[in-house]
Amino acid sequence: MPRKSISSNTLMQAVRRYFGLEQQELATYLGVTRAHVAHVEAGRRTLSSALLLRLTPLARHLPAESENAPALTETLPSSAPAPDAQELEWRQHQCRHRAGRLRRELVALHQRAIHAERWAAAHPEGPAHAATLTPADVARYHLLRLQAEALETEAAALASLLEPARNSQFSAGADAGT
């Protein structure tokens, strides 16, 4: 018996739905396998920066999200239990790790640009073009920067959630010991 498919609301799925594409058609456009598209849509793989760059021209045509979408500013009732600190700490660790990796890639791209600029200043007629950044490199730089900032923001938000969670676990542990 086949498994029930998981509803997907990824950018890839939105592009496919908007343009009426099958997974294979989008995969061919992006230069990946159909299975890769399926894994990204199911959340088993992440959308790489290179793949996002290839998907962006199509994604630009997507309509703006509905203004009728429910606001996510609602808070949980005060009677809700504190979140699981271990799960939040794990996600915070993941965010910090991925942000650090992205920042290292940013440093490498930045260094290439600096070296090219120095070479061009020292040898205006020299082969400086070999070391310059391409428009795709510049786009990648900005995408990496935005992703790193988003992950760092998420890690900071998780830290603010963790403080009350740690306090409630500490007080629960103290109550159990008395």
C-alpha cells in the first residue's frame, strides 16, 4: 500500500504549482534529478544556494502571499508548558553551526574580491579579470549573507525562548527535590 504523500509548501512546490510543472520538468530545468526535487519538497534535503539561484528566475513570477494568511503573532496561552529545552538547544546549535559555515564561505568570496581589487590596482593592464567575482558569485555572496543573518537571528530568538525553558526546568527540578 503506497504511503500518503506529505503536503508540501516549499518554494519548489510553489513554483511547480504556479507553472503547472511535474517534478521531472522542474528537475530538468534546474539540472538535478527528479528524486532531488522530491527530497527537497519533502523536507529531507535543503535547497542549496546554487539551486536557489537557478530557481529564483521562476520564483520571481510567484504572486505575493495572500494577505488573508493568518498572522503568526499569536502567543500560546499562559497555561501552555515550557518548550522542550533540549530540542530548542539542538536547533540553536544547528543554526549556529550552519551560520558559521556560511560565514566562512562569505570570507572566502570576500577575500577573492579583495585580492582581485589589489591586483587590478597594482597591474591595471594585467589579467585582473581572472580573479574577479562573476555576477553569480556576487549573487551567491548576498544569498549566503542573508542566510547566515537569518540563521543567526533564529539562534538569538531560540536563546530568548531557552531562558524561560531553562528556568522552568530548574524550578521543576528544585520542587521535585524538596
